[in-house]
Amino acid sequence: MSEYHEPVMLQQCLDGLAIKPSGVYADLTFGGGGHTKAILEKLTDGRLFSFDQDQDAEANAETIDHPGFEFVQANFRYIKKYLKLYGVKQLDGVLADLGVSSHQFNKAERGFSTRFDAELDMRMDQNASLSAKQVINEYSEADLHKIFGLYGEVRNAKTLAAAIVSARNNNPINTIGELKAVLEKFAKRGRENKYYAQVFQALRIEVNEELKALEEVLLQMEEVIKPGGRLVVMSYHSLEDRLVKNYINKGKLDGHEEKDFYGNVLKPFKALTRKPVVADEEEVERNNRARSAKLRIAEKL
């Protein structure tokens, strides 16, 4: 399991969920099953629904033998629909470890990592129609500019979009190596890897509709989690963290507040962490993925 994906801040996530042995929970991002297995160890007659759209994750789930475990091969944005199918009205807690699993990064042919040369893919659901190759070769210059700037916070997004369109007019950009050959002209010397990571993040978010899916699932949490239940979300970049923070603190994804007649903010959750929880130095040293992780915990009012 640890080769597949070592769970980040595992103990902090479990503490945040405040697991009841007979409770009903959801792990929105099964991955290698690290968080799932740890939750199941704390359940007696409770239930756990673990979601993942990646076919590789499904193979991992088949190794788990627990009467209360149910693997759902679907994007977590459909949580309400699937809980209804299983006859579950509300949950005692939801955990979401956002981001890409180590397994996806380490499998060259998945096209997530700049360390390998492979076809530009980046689909978390391998049956999905849109790949990174299509985004790079088919999106307009204006759309490329928008996703690089918005999702990757790339400083020269406009120039880069123009360069990609110019390069693909000569030859299609189908592989990681071909894309990096265009990117290297725009990266600061000595900071190339950071620049590549920003561009790849932008492509991955676009291909998998990551922010849209996160927005959709957050808006379902008010209905899905019972009063006193916990919402535990770990994000890996500021775009995700901002959505989670806004939803927990303001009740709205855009950060605007809605107040009642007495001036109280109308929101379904109460933050239990004033600032996001971050991994300690020892964990960061052991697991590089923990470096950028931010954990927020909230309780349903």
C-alpha cells in the first residue's frame, strides 16, 4: 500500500473524523486505500463508502475484506446519488484527500509526471474522453491562456499559449517530451521543474474538471453530513484550499456571506481548525507529497 500511496497526515485525518465504531463514513478519494484501511480498523458494525474513478484503485479495493466496506467506482461529485442507491440518508463524516496519488505520478504511461516521457494523458478516469493531448492540440489560444493563468498561476500564460499554438501548427504535441521542449524556452533557469509543474497542474485540473467536481461535492455536504458530523478535507494547492476555506467559513464557495435578520452568518459548518493543519518536518522529510498539504476540519451545525 505504501508503494502505491502513503497517506498524508493519516492520524490528523482520523482525529478530525472523530470516528464512531457504528458510524457511517465516506472516503471520497480511495487511491491506494491507506485512509480507508485506517478508518475500517476503527469500525465495528459501521460502514464506509470509498469513492474513486481510477480503474487501478478498483483493483486495490478488491483486496479489502471488511463487512462494512463498499467501493464505489465513480467520481465523488456523484456522492448523493450513490448514497441514495445504497439507502443511506446521512453520514457521520466525510474525508477527502484531494490531489493525485503517488501511484498515478509514478506510472509513466499515465502522463501525470514531468519525470517521464509518455503520451500526454492525465485522465484519472481512463474511460474519460478528454486527455491532456487534446487540450494542448485542440484548445484555442484564448482557452489555453485562461487555463494556464487560472489553474496553473503561470506568470507568462499568454505568451506560452501563443507559443504552443505556433508549435502545434508545425507538428502535433503528443508527448511530455514534446511539450517540455516548448516549455523550456519560457522557464526561469534553475526553476524549470516548478514551471513544468504549474503547467501540468493546469492541464490536469482541466482534463479532470477537478475544481468543478470539488465545488459540486462541497455543495452536497450540507445535505450529506448529519448534525455533529465531520468534514475533513486535505488540499494541495491554493485554488482547492480557497474553495474549502470559503465553504467552511462563509457557507459560500465565492467567500460571500449570507446573514440572517440578527446578523449571524448562515453557514452549515463550524470550522474546528482556525488555520489549516500542516504536516510536521519529519513527515515532509519522509513523504514529499505532505509538503504542500493543508488540512481543514469542520463540524456540521
